[in-house]
Amino acid sequence: MYAKVIVDIAHSQVDRIFEYSCPNGLKKGSRVKVPFGGRIIDGFVIGLSESCSLAPEKVKPIAEAFDESPALVSECFELMERISLRYRVPKAAALRLFLPSEMRQGKVREAFVKYAKLNDISVPISKSAKKQAEIIQFLNQAEQFEFARLCEKFGRGAVNALAEKGVISIEKRKINRNPLSGICGEESAKTLTRGQAEAINNIESSEKRVHLLHGVTGSGKTEIYLQLIAREIERGKTAIFLVPEISLTPQMLSQLRARFKGAAAIMHSGLSAGEKFDEWWRLRSGEAKIAIGARSAVFAPLENLGVIIMDEEHDTSYVSESAPRYSTLEIAEMRAEYNNCKLVLGSATPSVESYIKAADGQFNLIKLPERINKKPMPEIIISDMRKEVKRGNNSTFSAALKDELFKTLESGNQAIIFLNRRGYAKTVICSDCGYVAKCNDCDVSLAYHSEENCLKCHYCGAKYKMLTACPECGGTHVRLGGTGTQRVVADLKKLFPDARILRMDNDTVSGKDGHYKILKQFSERQADILVGTQMIAKGHDFPSVTLVGILDADMSLYFSDYRSGERTFQLITQVSGRSGRADSKGKVVLQTYCPENYILRYAVNYDYTGFFENETQIRKAAKFPPYSLICRVMVTSEDEKAALETLKNVYFEIEAIKEANKDDFLFLNRMHSPIKRLQGRHRYQVLMRLASNSNLCKIYDTAVKFSDSKCLVYVEENPASLS
Ligand code: ADP
Ligand code: ZN
């Protein structure tokens, strides 16, 4: 037998199939070790054959085969080709996506526990071997017992002696490390509302592959997902359930666990290596049938998929930030096509890209315009902060927000205060000369953290001493600018000394269940106010929250990004959606310095369609995505000269492509990236706007050509941030 092997080196020079001889019985999809260039390295068997194209004396045998059952599902082989072609990455890099990295490096293995069991034979035990007799008596009652604990109880010598005589046998049994075992609710399927039932029927009867479920916040999308999954499981199929950030969705997790028990497996970067490995094998072996997780769960080792769900489809975390920079939606579409199954995207604020596809009939559009039980959407009150300042109110909160907070606390309900930043204050500014403290390695301003009285870089994590004097002019009037979550908590405590306040941002959460703990405390009403950043905006369902305060609604409007309007609309709608989800009516106070902004007006009226029509007109006129493609080729290096040299080469090559395809290039230039240095690497970019994707491959190939050990060159399509 001969095996066709892809070696696990993601380099274009070895990006082809190598042949080895192998024993009969080796399976396609297995991981192997093979001799390669004088070393032994890992590889994947992607095919088997009776014949070989090499001369017999040139064929080497594989060194070792790993898995009894092959790790890769057969779908991988086709997807590998498509991914490698689409994102211009070596096949090995595409295959790696399908395996947990811990497993590839062979760092974790399955966990086993040894059990001792009495055999059905009688062997004379000498009177002096008292311990052995005791063990036999003990096992007569216990039937079987953990080997290690038996040794502790009676001594290893006696246990081993019995094993040698064949009186007892020792068995290895695989155990599963069960992640986040504390998260498991009790609940059963709900009776569907008419809207939900119609949505499910619509999805099941439609001929289309992709379905966009546009349901307002609190319209009961989760129940639709769960019942769609349940139907597929009943039909003997499997399902993938994608969420933006799994640690932020303990409620989703507990609902899924409660409903599907062991059939649900979690794929989550916060799990230990062993837990990841076990959950992955539970899916691969067919024991678990539903994979829930963030974007990487789209590579779950499931066969026979019945449905793929992508909740909060607009979320930017669905695009990978490291190579290969895949779009989860594209991969999900490939898998849905391969399995001939449905792909359901859900959101209260669909991305403009997806909604355009739904509007022109490529996707099946399903609308849920009302909340469950016709609960009203929360009323949004706008506080014009310019007027507040004129009236002499320089505090963090408008008069209206203070008033509503007071009423909420008095009535025993809960409030959420949202702002866009973290840290006590955003930056340290010198009042004399205007100096702003910046990170030495990254070209970004530092944030003050009052708990440690230090400055931190949010990009690389570097810590700096708090300034007492300005390093530029020596002046001592250094002040804190901007407001952060810590400052908000401090101000709230002054206003409401008796209120119990929780803070949730990247600084207060740590560990795999850090988010869960804070969210649980809040949902168990151990706190009255939750203050937090983006992470409190996502999908949570807290019945007692009747007030949401948005402190700087317009913050994100000023980002120099064509999507800033869309982002702001999404954020306001999502955060507002946390209010008034149960019996009491909800309110939202939105503080802004530009209340006349049209994005805010649409958001306040929950007018997605109005927003969408306006936004698409603007993008069409200005030729912004999806009416064009923004493409950025990044060139980064520790050595600035090398970066500049490579930038020049990349640019010339792309300019040549432009010369041959003039109509396709709406814009092309090279420049410093807005953040000039990050983690010690200089950053330059070639930025272009393309009318179509017809030259995209050539641009990817250019990046591959000039990327080397000194300079990293990579392509980003419509990047979420241009920093
Ligand atoms: P969405 O994801 O659309 O924001 P959720 O799925 O969180 O909304 O549902 C909002 C609330 O309505 C939740 O508390 C949920 O338990 C409840 N709910 C959903 N479907 C039903 C139903 N059929 N009957 C009763 N309550 C429901
Ligand atoms: Zn830094």
C-alpha cells in the first residue's frame, strides 16, 4: 500500500503530495510521522493507492501512524483544496484548521483511568498474604475499583501480586474531561409562538441554502436555533452552532447542555488542552453531535451536518485575525454546500453585506419584527451632553440618566451602564504642552489603570509607571483625559453609596469562567448595576434589567472607518436590547454630543430598514464595500529598512497588475499604517479599493512571494479595523 501524504509544514515550497509506503489497514485521514529531508515530521494521509509514481528504491515507509480512527473527516480533503485556493495558503495550513493545535503538536493524549476487577477464577492465597485476601473480599463487594485508590488502600505490592496471579485484571478506560461542568441549566423546549413556528417552517420549506433570520432583540431567536438543531438530531444528523464569543454566552451554553446533554460539545479556546482534546474526539467519534463555539467551531469534525447556525452574524469576531484570514461565513457556506444542509444566520442588526444578499434574493429572509409576547421595545431617551455642559453638569451622567438610575434602583430593578472603553481613564495628557503618553513599542496612547496606578498598552500589554511630570516639557500638570469603566464605577458609588456595582471588562475577567462568574452574579441579582464595555452588549437575557445607559453613544462614529455608522447602529441596538426583556417596560438613556446624527435617529426608532437603505445608498455612491473590495497588503518587520524595501517591491508588483487592469483599481497607494509600530514591528501597507475580486488572487500571490523570515506580508479583505 502507498499513502499520499501532506507534510505538516506550511510552506509553499513543500505544498504538494508526497508518497510513502505504508502497512495495509492505514486509513485515509490518519495522522502519521514520515521521514522528510533527514528528519521525522508529522503529516496527514489524504489518500491511499495500490501503486506509486516513484521508483521502488526511492519509496520510504512511513515512520509511525497515530490514530486508530482517522482524525480528519473526509470532507476536509475537499475543503482543504477550496480553502487553499481561496486564501492562497499551503494545503497543510488549511488542514491544520481542522485539528486542535494541541493535538497536532502531540502535547495531549487521551486521559485514561485504570480499574481493577475480580476475575472468575480461584487461586489459593497463602494465609500470610492477609492484604491479598482483604482485597479479594473488598472487590467481591465493589465489583470494580479504581486501581490507584485500591493501591492506596491495600498497598501496591498486594494489588500487583494478585494481578500477576490472574486473580484480578486491570483495565484501562478512557475518561472524558468535562469542561465547564458547572454550566448546566434545567429546561425543556418551549411552546413556539406563531412567529417562531412560521420562521421554522419557512426555513425548512425554502429551497435556499442560506437563511437570514432578522429578529429584533428579544424576539426568541435562540429557541428557533435550538428547535432547528433538535429536528436535525432526530433525523440522525449533526449540527454546528456558532456564537461570537463563547465565554460571553453562558446562558446559551447552559440551555444547550440542558436540552441536548452529552450530545453537545464545546469548542472554546479557554478550555484546557485536555478538555479541548476530549471534546474534539467526542465530536469526531460521533458521541457528541452538536458543536458549539466561536469561529473555529466551523471546523468541527462532524460528518453528515444537518444545519449550521451562525448567531449574531454581524459580529466582527467571525473574521480570523491570523493566517489564514478566513471568513467564517465563507467556510460555513462551503460546508453547507458539501453537506447539502442549511445555513442559518441570525441577528437583530444584520451586516449590510448579508442584508443586501437577502434583499436581492440570494439568501432567504425571515423577519421577526416583534419581541416575545409582544413586549414593547424599550423607549430610548436622548441626552444632549452639550446642553448638560452648558447647564453646568460636567459629571459622567446626564440629569436624565441620574434620574432614571434612581428610579430603577428604588423599584428594585437592575441597570446596565455601557461605555466603549476600558481602564480608569483613556489617556494621560500634559496640560501644559499637550503631550500624550504613548507605548514605546506601539504607536498608541496608554491607558491609566487606577488599581495598579500604572499605564498600560492595550495592544501589547506593556506596563509603565504613572507619570508625575511631563517627559517633554517637565511640567507637573498631567491630567487624565476621557472616561473609563473604573471611573464610572467610582462616580456611581458617590451618587448611589448603597448600590451594589459590578464591573465587566478585559481587566476584571480572567480565566475560562471569568465572564461566567460576573454574569452569573448579576443574573442572580447579587448586584444592582453592571458597568461594562462591548462584552456586555452581546445577547444576554437578564429579566430584571429595565434601564440601560449608553455613556458615549457617538464614540464609534468618529473612527475613520467606512463601517463606523453600521457599528454604531449595531452597538446601540444591541445594548438597548438588554433592557425590558421581561415583565417591566424597559428604558434606555443615550448620551451623545451629536444628537442630530442620522445613525442615532435610526437607532432610536429601531428603524433597521431606514438605516439599511440610507447606508447602502451612501456606499453605492462612494463605492464602498460591498460595492467594491477594500484590500490591504500589510508589510511588517522589526527592521524598518527591510519593511520599506519589501513595501516598495510589493507596491511595484501591484502597480503592474493595475496597469494591466486599470478599470478594476479605484484606489491604490502605499503608506505607513495608522499604528506605525506594534509589538516592536514597523507596519506599512499598500491600500487599494477594487471594483471586483478578479485580481485578488494575483494580490495574494504577490504577498506570498515577498513574505519571508524578516518581513511578514499578508492580505486583509475589507478589514474590520484599519489601525
Ligand atoms: P433573542 O435571541 O432574539 O434576543 P431570546 O432568544 O433571548 O431572544 O428570547 C428572549 C426571551 O424570550 C428569553 O427570555 C426566552 O426565554 C423567551 N422565549 C423565547 N421563546 C419563547 C417562547 N416560545 N415562549 C416563551 N418564552 C420564550
Ligand atoms: Zn504596546
